[in-house]
Amino acid sequence: MSTRTERTDHGGSLTTLLPVAAAGLRRRKTAFAGSYLALTLGVTLVATTGSLLHQTAGDDSPLGAPSLHKVLLFTAAMAAFVAVFVVAGTFAFAVAQRRQEIAMLRAVGATPRQIVWLITGEAAVVALAAALSGCLLALPGAPALAAWLVDRGAAPEGFTAHPAAGPMLLAAATGLAVALLGAVTAAVRAGRVRAAEALADAAVDRKVMTPLRWAAALTGLLTLFGAAGYYLAAPTMPPTPGDQAGDPQLASQWVLGADLAVITSIALLAPVLVPPLVRLLTAPLARATAAAPLLARQNALTAVRRTVSTATPAFLAIALTGTVVGSTAAFADAMTAQNRATTAARYVLRPGTQPLPADTLRRLTAGRPGLHATATTPTVVTGLGADTAAFDDHGEDSPASVPSAATVVDGDLATAWTLPAVQGNPADLHGATLALSTDQARGHGVHLGDHVNLRLADGTVTTLRLALVYRTQLGLDEILLSGDAATPHLPGARPTAVHLDAEPADRLGATLTDSRDPGPDPGAHYAWIATTTILGPALLYALIAIVNTMVMSTADRRRDFDVLRLAGSVRRQVLGTVALEAVLVVATAAVLALAVTALTQYGTTALINHRILAGQTTVPLHLPWPALAVAAAVCLALATTAALLPSRLALTRPAAAR
């Protein structure tokens, strides 16, 4: 009978619930506005980075800069990663805030299906509007990000973003799917509560860990074990063919992936980890005699959904800052240390305000036969292979279509660097020869003494003998060309560094660096630009999400404030309770983020020392305390401000007036 009635009423259920939906929209404008803002910014972020990624093909980076395509790929992945967590959490939290309203509807006879239809319809309207707004905001956002990359030398001149339907549709579809999934999942959970239990369940978070959340927590636990196993095993595993984790040119990408896996696992485990951590952090408050600390502690422990929802964006902001900045600093330190260990020259001359002249070597060594100098000039090899026939094929997969950064060594290689030779002798790099890193030699299937075909920057195809195979280095190109073979094909090229074993008589207006105190490696500059590009948009979004979620949670507590005011609490005490709750949320997020950063930094440092530096030198373990402190301070300032301002406005009228 019940089923037949439900089916009969289903056709009119939407009409019946339209006034309820309209009233809910008016009553909870802040919650709907918060959901709209979260999804709008999420779609904007993903569409912006996706549009830029759509414009790259992997081969358009400036000389010496990291692959623009890879940087934008990680930026888009980071943006999607943060947006999915924030959007899903925001829509689910918006539904959780309506438990009392849903309880009343269930008590007066609303069916679970009607509840799901009501919430899904509202979420769909908000999500569609937000997806459209996000795509519109991405139109000016993508060119602005492209201009920022060009200004910092990470993208070539003229690089910009053009409107592309594919990335925008993908961003909008992803945002819609995540928003509806978060809302519908919460709606189904709320609709399953029986009418007699609905009102009781509306007051306290009794069953935060639903079967779906337990499944997510189990997934997070397995992910955490996998990431921890990677950090423990990767540094001690012997190098194998195709080993990308131990490749200095790819290791940072694998480390970033492992970092995100750890952050994901902790975020999925948040409903399990946050309550005991809050209980531990607030244990001293249990003995407090003042009302504000006791209320703040009890509110944080009772409203678990609210605590988890507000702590998640703060955790993402602090954890991403700690892991990404920490890993970048570790690799930059390793690059500097390795460069210092392999530099054979006493002095290095680099361009100052003006480029070095093309005849720098001749001018430096003229009249000084005892001065040994080696000039290095960056170039691009647009093809490398052992098969000459491959250079007649201009297909996308041919060696001739794959550019690689190379360095032309004009002089004695041993004067510039002491490279760890795997095969061959550095002194043999002269005449029609070249040197390759172990990864390049393995990738192209060539061995010491083989003749390798190259297409040089001017299009000339030449054949050079492989005279040296050296272990891949962090701050050094993987192809070294003899100046005798390559210089004739570089008309007008000027050296970017000259390595000398004694101080020159004339510095030619350039900067002279003593190798005993070389300072940071110049290549680390691009690493920090890449880090800012990858982390910046996602971090900004996470910070905005903190404000958005705090405003949503505070706006829903007006009735709680009325009860406190009627019970005798003054305005200062209520605001103190709100501020202390915000501090507890950020402190919980900061502790979890610190644990993640400590794990990832330990693994990253071990990987660098054992697999990449491999005895050349070592770098110590450093946690990025300044970055963590700044991120935590910014999160705390935003969270407390976003909590106090709405609370202060809510307390302007007397409690009896509401």
C-alpha cells in the first residue's frame, strides 16, 4: 500500500515540494551562495589550467626552462585535485546543514524519494549556474595566467590562451558531476532516516561514518600504506632499466605524485582522524572554568561534520604548501650541492647585464697559455637516434620531431665538470663526439663507441661517436656536444658560462663566481617558477574555500547564538567561543599537515641521497618551517575573520527579535 501511494504521489511530488524549495532557498541564501561560489571558482580553476594545457604540445618551452606542457599538466591536476575535494565537501556540508529541515519534512510525511528529488533539483540549479559562471570567468583567467608565465620566462613570447570548448566542457561536466554526487549522496543518507529518528538525528552528528565514508577511509588507508611503502622502498631499490623514480629528470614528478597520494589518503581519513585529534588537542580545555573554552571544545566534538568540512580546506592549503615547497627546496638544494660537487673549475664566468661575446674564449686566453677555459653554450637537438632512416621520417613519433636540451662544450670537459662516468673518458669529448646521460643512452639503445645521428638546431643531420656515458645529473643537460662538431652550426650563439681554472685578467663585464661559494644553482630558478605555477592557483582556491566554508557554517548557527544569549552569555563570550572553535579547526588541520610534510620530506630526502646523488654528496632533512608557519597563519587569520564577522552581524539584534 505504501509503495503504491508513493508511486501515485511521485508525479506530483515535484509540484508539492516547489514551495518548500523556494522557501529553503530564501532561508539558506548563505549556504546556496557558498555552494555556488565553491563550484564557480573550482570550474574556473580547472577550465583556466585546462585551456592553457590545450595550447601546449610539450615542445614549446624556452631554452633551459622545464617543459611547459608538464608544468601545466601538473597545474591542471593539482587544480582538479583541490577542486574535487572542496566542491564535494561543500555541497555535502550544505545538505548536512539542512538536517533539521529534512527531519521536519520526514516527520510530516515526506518520502525519501521526495527528499532526494528536492535536494538534487536544488543542487542541479546551483551547479548549472556555477558551471556556466566558472567557464565565463576562465575566458579572462587563462590569458592572465599565460601572461604571468611569459613574464617569468617559463613560456615563450607570444604564448597565450584561446577559447577552447573541450577544456571548458570537461571542467563544467566534472564540476557538475562532483557537485551532484556530493549532494545526492548526502540526500540519500538523509532520506533513509526514519521519520521517528529524523528529529533526534538532526541535533547531533551520530553516524558521521556511513558505509560510503568507511569505503573512502579504507581507500585512503590503502593509499597511505602504498605511498609510505614507496617512500621506504624507493631509496633502497637498485636502479633498473626504465627506472623513472630514480631518474633525476623525472624524480620530482614522482615525488609530487606520492605527495598528493598521501594528502588524498589523509583527506579521505579525515572523519576518522579529526575527532580523536580534536579531543587530544582540547584535553586541557576540559578543565577550564570559563564557559567559552568548554563550549568550543564540545561544539567541535559534537558537530563532527562541520569540523571536518571546515578543517579540510585548511588542511589542503597547509599540506600542499608544506609538501610542494619542501620537495622543491629539497631538489633545489640537491641541485646546488651536486653542482658544487661536480664543478671542476675554480671560477665560473656568467653574463652580467650584457651577453658574453662570441669570441669569449679567445679573448680570455689570449696571451695566457697557462689558463685553461671551457665555454658552455645551450642549444637544442631536434632529433637523436641510432637509425639514419628515422631522420627521413618527419612523423610525430620520429626522433627528428623530439627536441632535447643539449650543451655545447667548447674546450676540455674535465676543466668544467668532474662527471661520474659510467662508460668512457671525459677527455675523449673532442672532434666529432658527444656524451649522453645514462637515461638518454638507455632510452635510445646506444652504447659507448656507437655512432649516433643527430639533427642539430639548424636542421643539419650529423653523425657523432658516443665518447662518454655519465650518470644523469639534476642541473645538467643530458646531451653534451663537442664544440668542434657543434659550434659551426650555432651562428651567432654566445656562451652562457665559461669555466676557468684561474682568475681571468679581463672579466668582460660578466659576473665571476668562485666555485668554493657558488650560491644557488641557476636552474633552481625555474624550479621555483614551476612550483609557483603548480601550487599558486590551487592554494589560492583552498584559501578562498576556507573563508567560504567558515561563512557557511557560521551563518547556520544563529539559533545556537540565540540560545547562548538567552542563557546569559554576553556578546564577547559568544564571539570568544566562535574564535576559539576556528583556532581548534586550523590547529587540527595544521597538525595533520605537519605529519604529512614530515613523512613526505623524509622520503624525498632519502630518495635524493640514495638514488639521485648516490654518494656524490648529500643533503640534510629540512622541514619547510617558514612556509608551514605562513600557511598556518594565513589560514588562521582567514578562518577567524570569516567566523567572527558573520557572527558579529548575527549578534547585532537582540535574541528575542528572532
